[in-house]
Amino acid sequence: MMGPAHSLSGAAAWLGVGAAAAAAGHEMPWPVLVVGALICAGAALAPDLDHKAATISRAFGPISRVLCEVIDKISYSVYKATRKPGDARRTGGHRTLTHTWVWAVLIGAGASVLAVVGGRWAVLGILFVHMVLAVEGLLWRAARVSSDVLVWLLGATSAWILADILNKPGNGADWLFTAPGQEYLWLGLPIVLGALVHDIGDALTVSGCPILWPIPIGRKRWYPIGPPKPMRFRAGSWVELKVLMPVFMVLGGVGGLGALGII
């Protein structure tokens, strides 16, 4: 999938979680619903940090470009070290390590720990990164014609405002995890969800996605999970633009209304 579809699917997924949480008696305060949807939209771009042409690899200038090269090399090394005889030979790490459930859980857990241990500044950093990515994904047309600095300023301003809103009593800093010292522990959840939604989206394309690594399937450890090949599509095709993106919009709207108790 392309970046806009990934981000839209991430936002829709978190709004759906909000509806499910409300049905289960763990209603999200509206700031958690909004912030979580934006984080999830941004996190849904993150697995492509192993590809130099991806939105996330260009979003933060030289920093993200260097990080992209590092992640690509790490991913490729892990692929070579763990591949089975049935796995194809590769020359790069795209759609390997960062496109697995293991990566999603590790990144989300790391963000949660960072938020709890690092306090306000860590929360601001997490929000800033994901707000910038959400802008790049959801508002991609505007982001492409704007300078990086303007996008960063929008991300920083949004992060600062949202952090202040969340920090007010009853607005959700302690949503789901209510013990003392567990404020913002939930921030890792939309990050995990965003990464997994990205992987599921890629699994629908012609190449599939090795989400289940390191679980071996037959002669492969990096088995590209996906539907039957006749049901797959190419990234950026009319199926993605004309069918899936409108579906994500509708599902997100229904999920948001359900999370707020309107339906």
C-alpha cells in the first residue's frame, strides 16, 4: 500500500478499537481517541523505514535518511541469519524485520516504557514524531507542497497542545492503566496497532508480507502471508484508491461514532 492508505487504515483501526473499548466498558476519553488515532495513523507509516523512498525515510531530513540505511542493513542481516532454504535470496532488507509482529510489539513496548520513564519530554517526543508522520500520511497533498520545516512546526505544535490536553485530570493520561506511575503506558498500543495494520495492508498486495516471522511455514521462515493471488492488488492501484480508502473512511467514521457513544 501507499502512505495515505496506510495512515487512513491506521486511524480507522484505532477508532474501531475505541468503539470496541466502549462496548467493553473501558470508554476512551475523547483526547485518547483523537491522539490514539493520530499516533496510529503515523505509526502505520513506520515499518517502511527500511525503504529509502518511503515517506518516513524522508520525513525528518538527514536523520531519517541515515536511520533508514541503518534499519535496512539490520533487517537484511537478520534476514540472512534466519532464512531457511525456501526463502529467496535478497540484496536488501525491505519488507523483512520491520514488517513482522515481533517488530511491532518491540517498538510499541519500547515507546510505552519510554513514556513512563521519560515523563513529559519523552511523551512530547513520541507525539511529535507521530504527528509529523500523521500529517505526511493523512494530509499528504498539502505536505508535499509545503516545506519540511512547516510540517515539523505543525507536528511540534500539535504535540505540545495534545500533551497539555491529555495531562488534564480525566482526559486520559491514565486510561486503561490506572496504577500510580503508569500514566501514558497506553501510548504504545496505537503504535503496535499501526505497525500491524501496515503489515496487513501490505499482505493484501502482490508481494505479501512476512508478518508471522520467526514462525516457520514449510521451508520458509519469511513466508509472505497474503490472500490468494487473484485477490491481491498492486500498491497504488485503483483498488487501493477507489475501494479501500473510501472503506477506511467509512469504517473510521462508524468507529469514531461508536467510541463516542453516538451509535
